[in-house]
Amino acid sequence: MHIAIITAGGAGMFCGSCMHDNTWARALMDIGVEVSLIPTYTPIRVDEQDVSDTHVFMGGLNIYMDHRSRLWRRLPRFLTRPLDHPAVLRLLSKLSISNDAADLGDLTLDMLAGESGPIAREVDELAEHIAQHLKPDIVIFSNALLVGALKRLKERFEGPVYCTLQGDDVFTDGLPESHKPRVIEAVSARAQQFDGFFTHSRFYRDYMGNYLQLRRERMHVIPLGIDLMGHHGQPKPASQPFTVGYFARIAPEKGLHYLMDAALLLHSKRPGEFRYIAGGYLNPQHRSYFSEIQRAAAPLGDAFEYIGSPASLADKVAFYQSLDVLSVPTEFLEPKGLYVLEALANGVPVIQPNHGAFPELIESTGGGQLVEPKNPEALAKAIERLADDTQLHQDLSRTGHTNVREKFNPKRMAEETLKILTTQSDHEKRDSL
């Protein structure tokens, strides 16, 4: 079996969806499946072996210029193709160019227009490459916002095409109200052509089924998996001071401000007993948000530290090993939560809001506690309890560490994927008789 996975680059940052797609591809390869991981927009950036193709399709710079200029769309391809080179796109990713949904409404609609819009040439090249060059048995889109390429692909490719849903609503909900309903309508209409959908939680299956008006029988839940190689951290006794970590993008929807509010509450009661370390990518558009957090953290002094985005897997694991608990108190309804699994894989328990995919992750791993969302007081109490109850901290650490390895390893994710694809193929063959 040959599977082509179309992934979307993260514009130079370590992107959870990119990491997931790369791990997924490697895991499928390890069980004997041929996989082509096709990057779009920009090259992907991961802290493990990168198995993606070197050719980037629908390059971000050409997409933008197609959107902005009719003249650009008429230029011979040999003049525009160099802008899809990975080195050029990596350089572009380092510039302070916004990828904020609030600024991208018109561009998003143009991308969803696919074969009938300004990016038709880019869509044609991707469809041609898959159908005529790769010739896979199955194609998987890594998110629904790539759906503009689906119609043209379906015209040239006879095999089944699936879509992984892993945060599409987060981007869409950030669009201006003038664009959001039209984008949702366009995605929903085009997504009906997919042969099926994958999610990593029952919550997100039901949520996105309603959000995009998708039929329940076409939606399949596969376990999330992380590459456990390199995650050598072990459960350990809590340190003094008790160290609380945050590891995600620095963005309002990820909720660092709630953790800061909880930190200030604990500092007012028990000064010097807690410290806080935040890590993660800071997009230029969120610098003012982070500046507000830094100002709020002034009473904490050296007890609050921001380490940026770890440059390697070893640096990331060292960060996790320095923690006693991890909390990413998101505002939005998290569809995956890879950082939860990474923390548990290194023996670090978690405290997460009781919404999104988190209840299922905590139930499956037994490695954390749930608190009321958007409630710094509840978060502070949970942190304090874990710091004071050494037995509870030990139990959560050990249980989570064990269950992540048993239930959320890449092999299980790949095997469940293959099982679903094989079952669906058998059903289609019976239906065609």
C-alpha cells in the first residue's frame, strides 16, 4: 500500500500538526507501508527524522502573489518556480510576515476556491504530481483548509481521499466575522467529497461533524501517537521550589495568561515556593500579548522564566525534565494536545482544563488532573495540591509515564490507521459488487 499525506508547513516553527504528520508517516513506514509526505506552503520543521519530500507544493510566496496580482499569475512557471525552493521559503519564514487568521480572510477564500480561483495553477501541479507521478493507493489531507485542491485531485485520482481534522476550527474562528461564515460554508461544501475523516478524540469527531456538517459514519477516531525515542525522562520526586511548566505557542488561545494569574495567586500566599518556566514559539503578532504577561510577572522576579522555543529534541526533553508539572490552560477546545503526551512520556504529570480532548487524554493516561476552564483560582488550587501531596504527584507521574508508552506509541497509531483504511477498502469493494 502507498499512502500520500499532504501536510502543511508551520512557517518555520515547530508545529504540532507537522510533528504529528511526520511521526504518523514514519510509523506507517515502520510497519511496511510506502508513504509520501508532501509539504505545502513551507517546509515542515520537526525535532525528529524528517521524512517529508524536498519539493514544496503550493509554496506560500507564490500563493500570496497569485492572490495579490493577476500579472503574477500570467508569468511563465519557470520564473515563479524558484520561489517554491525550500531555502527561499525558510528565509521567508524568518521574516515578520503575519499568518494571523484576522489578516487572511480574502486569501483563505481564494485558496478554498481551488481550481476556479487565483491559485488554480498551484492546485493543478499538486494534483498532477500525486495522480501521475506518485500514483498512491490512498491520499490523506492533513487539514480541511487544504480542501481547495480536492476537486482537481478527484478528477485525476480514482483512489480514496481522506482528511485529518486537527485544529481547522481554531484558524477559522479567528477570521473576521465578514469572512468566517463564508469560509466555513466553502470548507463544508467541498469537504463532502472526502471519502472519510480522521480525528484523535471522540470530542473532536463530534464537534467537527457539527461544525462542518459531516456524516458521522464517515468519521474515524485513531489514537494520537508520539515518537518516544529520546523521551528518556523518568518520574521523580518533586523539587523545591515546585516547578510549573508551560509548553506551547505563546498565544492568547493557549492560555498562558491564566497560568500567570494562578502563579500570582500562589505567590501572594506562598512566596518563593513555586517557580514557572514557559517555552514555545513566539510569533511576532503576539509580542504585545507576551509583553503584558512579562509585566504581570514582575512580582515573581526570577521565579518566572521564558526559554523560547527549544532548538532540538534534547533541549525539549531537558525542559520537561526540569518540571514537576505541566499546564497549558487553553481557551480553545484543543483537538490533540501533543504536549500532554510529551510531558507524561518524561514522567511529568499535567493539569489541564476540563474541555476539548483533555478529558479523554487524562482518562486514558491517568497522568493528570482536570480543572474548570478559564479559572485561575481552580488552577492555583490544583497546582498547590499537587505540590503538597507527594503521593498523588508520584502516582500521576508513574501512571501517566506507563500508559503513554502502552497506548500512545506510534506503532499503535499506524496499526489503527491501517486497520481503518483496510476495512473501508473492503466495504467499498463489497458495495461495488
